Amino acid sequence: MKHTSLFIRVWVITLSSLLICSCIADSEIDNSKQPPQGQPNNPDNEENDEESPIQIPDNPEIPDGDMTIARWEGLWADDMADDKVGDNSDFYHELNNFGTQVFVTYNNDVATVECTNKSIKSYIDGAHVALDMTAVSGVEVIAMGRSADGSLKLYSDNKYKLTLNGLDLTSQRGPAINSQSKKRVYVHLGEDTTNRLTDSPNYIDDHYTIAGAVNEDRKGALFAEGNIILSGHGALVVAGKQKHAIVTDGCYYQRSGVTVVVTESLKNGIHVKGDSDDNTGAVFEGGAILVDIASTAGKAVKCDMDIVVNGGKFDIKTSGNATYDSEEQDTSAASCLKSNTNIYINGGVFNLSSSGTGGKGISADGNLEVNSGTVSITTTGGQYRYSNSLTSSPKGIRADGDITINGGSLNISVTGVSEGSEGMESKAILTFNGGDTIIKAYDDAINAGKAINMNGGKVFAQATNNDGIDSNGTLTLNGGVFIGIGSREPEGGIDVDNSTLFVINGGVAIGLGGTMMGTPSTASKQYSVVYGGVAASMGDKISVLDASNTPILTFELPATASNSALFFSTPEITNGATYSIMLGGTLSDYSDTWQGYYLGGIWSGGTSLVDFTPTSVVTTIGNVGGGPGGGGPGGPGGGGGRPDRPW
């Protein structure tokens, strides 16, 4: 039988012949291998004595009419220009040869298949298509069209490319796309196309299963046994009604320009097991990732291995509550990003929100490292309590291992009124080497199990019901700007259980809170002061002036203080010099400001609170947890600013 063109065949084929695969080659088709169910190639076993090559168009069109796919109207990736072809053929389809093309076209309740290789077998039942490509390498499958009851199942012993060229596929039987290949699949989104995938809430047996296959996994609308490599400048919109939306038992690699949207998931939005052979979990080079799910304990992005973000825009919302996991015998809560190992953020823009009980913004069972990027996190839920010993509290960022902030901008808000509603928590060591970090939380804004190290960058941490900064081990300040605001007595702005483990060697530190605030060790190399009995209104400025009335430190109160303790340390404090603490004046001509901390400037007016002369590394003034008092009144004055920044 001769074929004149693909689209003439699509529209002239009869309904009965739509159940027959039209995968034709230029020699006789082998039909000796029949499927257990469904219809195979050439079901009547007719021989093809003539050569019948199909003329494949370079840019296949999508049929008109009800085949039109509505364009995604949400956020689109705007980093297409960043999508450069690298040198690793594992992640760039352009470095591979996919010369054999298979076209799968859906038209409501029927589907057709056209291809150029007789060794590829296809089995069609209505709009449910299975392709057996096990004997062929270098295959590209191009899927297009629409069906409210269709699916695509693929078998291959080789890596292959799957191009979605305007595909709207809802399955009433199982996954919309099911890759039963353990090799990687390059999922490519056609230019400016929107592709929609929805699976069935209830899975039934597939119409075709390859011989020898048993207990096949099927866990989401887009499922792959092997690695998923996403590319192209289109959109992929996925709804997971049975379990996950996108799921791979291999790695997940997303290139720039890709737009991924998860509108629904019964469990996780993007679920990645990871490829242990390549040591690759989930990697985001760029693109846009939009997830809005309400599933109980659902994770927007979940990976059993490392999550690495090098770029992209993440707009993620989870609203499901926490629950008790009987398998793990522990509580489980929703998270925007969750790794069973480590998370590395090297770029990208994150807008993360979690509103359910116990909800997390970013959660790592291992270490978390932020090197660059802009991260905004909001959680509003309270604590989930299964029992007195099994609870799940909301966190902005948490890690069982170390948290290291080397750069970037972080803005975290945790407003749930409950115990454990913390902004940033490390069960081990928390280190700041750079970046800007702003945290506001109900419970501790920052909490570390073993140590907090401040080497650079800027940190502002405010708690409305507990300590601003709390280390259960050591606290060492070597540089940067470190500001902690506690709630009230006895909660301190900066709290260390053992003062001998609190060391200040450099940088600027400011703490405001209860008078039981921790004081640094005498082993510190930089002088510090604790002044008890501060009473001032939110917005008032407190300034420390040297003998020439030059401000060495000015801070604007972010909350009203009543019988509070003010702690401060700066390199400008020297032994034997005289300083005055002023309240309520005006600062002008300052060189810089950040979160209420002002650098330099000219001070005028205000009320003198106390004068002091430090003679030891730590000076205490007024009522500070029973410590010694000292100092006398001073007066207003003015002075010049300092242009140098301590950060």
C-alpha cells in the first residue's frame, strides 16, 4: 500500500483502521510477535511487497478544530536565551542522533501511528497507544493532538527522544505517558506549545504489556523508569490524580526555557528517585516551575537524592496538612522542596509558600547550601501533633545536617502560632559566609543544634515569641552584621546556653530582647556591651556615640522594648574609651543602612541613657540577669560618619 502524505492518511483513514498500527518500513513487516492484548502492526498478517516510505515533514502541523491546545496563561520561563547546548550527551539531545521518527497523533477517541522503521511495533486500542522500540536505537517519538481517554506507553532498550508538539492527553486507565524504559528519555517541548497530561484516579490493566514484563511501576501522570531530561521552549501542564504528577525512578534534569506546571497531585508534584550510577538526583538548570498542590503531606519537589538548583523561577504553593506515616512510623509534612539527602542552591528565584500544619519551605535530611539566588519563603500553618513525642512543626528552612549560606538573598516568614514554628533550623552546624538573610518567626527565628558560625554577610532574625538567634552549642562571630531580636523576658535576641561557648572576634552584632540574654566569653577578641533596662518604642533609634560624638553604631528598634536588654559589639569599641548611649534622636548623612542598622552619619538630639567605659571584653550595664551595672549620664552631640562598611 502506497502512502502519499502523513496528513492525508490521518484524515482519510476509517474508524476501524484506526485500531491498526501504520508503522511502515521499506520492506516486509514481521508480525510473528503478537501482543497478548490490543492490536499489533498489520493484524491481518498481510505482506507488504512494495516499498512504502513515509515522507516525514520537517515541521509537522497539528490538526485543526478540536485538536487545538489552549496556551498556558500562567508564568512562562523567560530564560530561553540561557539554554545553551553543553558537552554532555547524557543531558543534551542535540549531541545524540535520533534519526528514526515515530508520529503519534491523537484525535479524540482514536489515535494513529506513523513511522519509518518496521522493527518498531505499535499497539493501539482506541486512543491508547503502546510502542515497542526495544530493537531500535536513535528513535524520536513525536506526539500531538488531544484525547480525553488516551495514553502513550513506550518500551525501549536505548535512550530516546519524546517530543510533545501540542499534546493534550487524559487517561482513563492509568498514566498519560508511561515510559517503561530504564534508559533516559529526552522529553522535548515543542516551541511555544502547551502540553497537558492527566492520569486516571484509578489505574486498570494496560491494553498491552511487553512479553516478560511483570509488576510494572505506574506512579504518575508522566512516569519514567529511567531518567527524564526536559528541554524545549514550551509548557508542560500536569495533573496527578492517582499519586504523583511527574515521577521518575531515575534522575530529573531540567534545562532553561522549560515551563513545568503542576496543577494537582494526590501526593508529590515532581517525585524523583535519582540515578545512583550517575550520582544525579534532581537538577534544575533553569526554566519555570509552578506547583500548586493541596495533598496531605505533599511535596512540590521531592528527591531521594540531591537537589541542585542552578537557575530558574520557582513559584510553589503547598496547602496540605501533615499526617502520621505508619510505614515510617513518624510524622510527615508538606514541603515545597524536599531532599532525602542534600540541597544545593546556586541560583534561581524562589517564591515558596506552605499553609498546612507542619509545612516546610525547604527541607533536607542532609545538608543545605545556598550560594546564590533569591529565596522567599512563607509558612502560615501551626504544629501537627500526633502524640506528645511525635509532632511536626512548620519551618522556613530546615536541615538535619549543616546549613551553609555563602551568598544570595533569603527572606523567610513563619507566622504559625505554635511551638517549633522556626525560621531556619539546623540540627548540626549553621554557617553564614555571605548573603543577606532576613527571618521573622513565631518561635526561634534561627536555631542550631551544635553551632552557629557568622563569618560574613548580613543576618536579621526576629522572633515574636522566643529567641531571635538560639545556639544549643557554640556561637562564633568573625565578621558580617548579625542582628537578633527576641520577644520578651526571658527570651533573648541572641541566646547561647553556655556563655563560654559564645565568642566574638569581629563583625557587628546587635541583640534586643529579655534581660537574660547570653553574654560572650572573655576569650573573645572583640569588645561587646550588654545594657539592661531599655524602654523605647518601635521606630526609635538608639545610637552609641564615641567621645567626639560620632556614631559608632545606630539601630532603629523593630519592636517596642520594655525593660529589655540591648547587646552590641562592633570593632570601634576599644578598651578605656568613653561612649554614650543615646535614644530618640535624629541620624542624618549616614553612609548605608540595612534592617535598622545604620552605618556612620551625624547624630543630633535625643535623650542620654548612659555613659560607659569598657575595661574588659564584656561590659554589662544596668539590670542584666543579675550582672553588674555601671556608667553614668551623658549628653547629646554630633559627629561625622564613617564611609567604610563592615560587611
